[in-house]
Amino acid sequence: PLPKLRALWNSASALPTRTPLQARYCWQPALADLLEQLVAQESFAVAHVEHLRGAAYGLHLRTIAARTGYALPVVWDSVDCISHLFAQAAKRSRSLSGRFMTTLELARTRRYEGWLLDQFPQVLVTSKVDQQALCTLAKQYRTEPFCGNRVLPTRRTETCCEKPVVLPNGVDLSYFRHRAAAQVQEQTTSDTADSGPPPTVVFSGKMSYHANITAARYLVDEIMPRVWAQYPETRVQLVGKDPPAQIRALARTATHGPNGKPQQGAVEVTGTVPDLPPYLQRATVAAAPLLYGAGIQNKVLEAMACGAPVVTTRQAAGGMQAKPGQDLLVADDTQTFADEIVRLIADPAERQALGDAGRAYVEANHSWFAVVDRLEEIYQTTMAQ
């Protein structure tokens, strides 16, 4: 693992340069040396590096290949357009540290991402939205040089990437099984304490991530009071590791409906769980009220794979090809989001139909088998250039 002091030093060393802190954060000289040793000892057909934080290792591999005459094409999987995410977070994040860091990083990340597209023969991204965002940056910044911190000057060649290739995220369909296959009963409406478990709204993700902090607070503070006004017994589960204090506090401060009366246990903050699928398989509704984001949201795909009916925002669904109203529900404002949750709680048949359609969409578009087949094709094309 990367020592914390090394990560802090990396970030501090990037401050006086034009390189984003994100791009330097994970640099580990020992790993760079190991890569050089591996290239000297083994024959590799292609190298694959991921994320903005991993791009520096791709540049390092390119340097090694140029110095030794090693024909080693490097595929950079950007996953998301990070500056597209930062531009949204700087305006909408409810995390003070999130707003500060994204504002600090935005301009330099835009320049760096645009420049990176000319540094690799192939670039991957998970959605068309992020593809377009990167292409726009490339037009603006692809000729800007970077120096120092192992970042190389621009080298336009006929093998440089012209347009990122969209390769969507995949889902392990054998792990995230449909609730019917897993023989899990969803939690449904109860009018009395004796008539069964109460309806449950589940939001999942790494809870320390600023976009998830903002979404969780939006769900509990603004959306759920409107749901509780009609279904006061409804529970919320915030499922994911590393919840900060402001998320843990939601379990204590949540209130019900317009009268503001608290109900014990209305919100559960689980922290790390040993197994995520059972929470999604039991959910009456899976909510993903992200106010900003980039790429494809795995939390949405995983819930759909489990057969949970999903209500989300346009920002979270924008990277997918799923059809709103058929595969999932999209709500662009607080009242509509609450209304869709209420409608699903009240209508078991619609929950079933939406959950089944969501599972079918994931099977058709996000199976890991199909994604890996496409990735192998990309490798073959890159090696042939």
C-alpha cells in the first residue's frame, strides 16, 4: 500500500507545478522501478493503466519503451472525465473539503486530461458523456506541454488517440443475482406492525466520497420527509464503508414528514457490510439521488442486476443506455423523486416489472463477458497500430 506520507509529499510536490494533485497522488518510486524491471525481464504485448492517478505509470512505461526500443503500446483507461466531475462538484458538493479540492484542481485537471489524450495510442472511457467531455478538452489543451514530475512533452504521432473508445462498466451477474434467483423476499408496505417488514429505501456506495455524501444528505434531509408524510414506517439504509460523521449523524437527526417528529430507527448507516447484494435484493426501492457525477454509476447497475426498482437522477443515469420509465425511473427534482418512491411503495406490480426490466438491461449491456470480449478486441487493434 502507498504510505500516507508518500501520498502527502506527492500532492505537495505538485502544488507549484501545472500537474494536478490527483495525477501525482499515487506515484510510488518503488512501483515505477518494479515496472522497469518487469519490462526488462518479460515480453508484454500491451500495457493497461487505469484512472487519472494511474496515468503517470503509463507515461513511465512509455518512457521505458522509448529508451529501450521496446514495442509496448499503452492503453490508458481514464474510466471517467475527472474534470467533468470536478466542475459539477465545485458547485454542488455538500462536503466543504470536496468543494475546496475540486475547485483547486479543476483548471489544472482540465489541461492535463486534454493533454493526456495525445500521450497514448488508445484511451478508454465508460460513457459517451465522458467521451465528449474528453474530446472537448483535447481540442483546447492537447498541445500544451507539461514538464517535470515525469510528465513528458507532447508527442503527436500517427498512433496517438484521436477519440476515446467507450467501454462500459460490467457487473458480476453471478454475484449480483436477481432477488428471485437468490430467493430473497423484498421488504414491502406494512400498515401495522404485525403485517410484515416495512418498506425500505436503500442507497449504496463508498460513503466518504463527496458525491455520495451529497446524495445521502439530499435523500434523508429533503426527499424522505415527503415520503414519510405518506408512509411514515419507511426505513432508509445507507450502505457502504467509511461513513463520515455527517453521514452517521443522519441516523440520529432524520425526521418524519411535515410535523418533524422523529421515529427511532428510520435511518440506518451500516458502514462496511460483508455482502452488498442482500441489501439490494431486499430493497423496496433502490435510490441513487446523485446531484452530480461522471461515468457509469456502479451502484445503479448493481441494484438493477439484483432486480431492485431504481429511482435515480439524470446525472446518475446519463452515462447509461437504459430507458427511463422502462428500465429505471429518473427524477429531476425533489418532489418528483419522492413521488416516484411513493408510487413504487404503493404498487408491487410496477416494482416487479421495473426490477425485471432493469435486470434484463444489465444482462444485455453490462455483462462482464461482453465487456471483456470488447476489451480484447481493443487490445488487438492497439497492438496492430
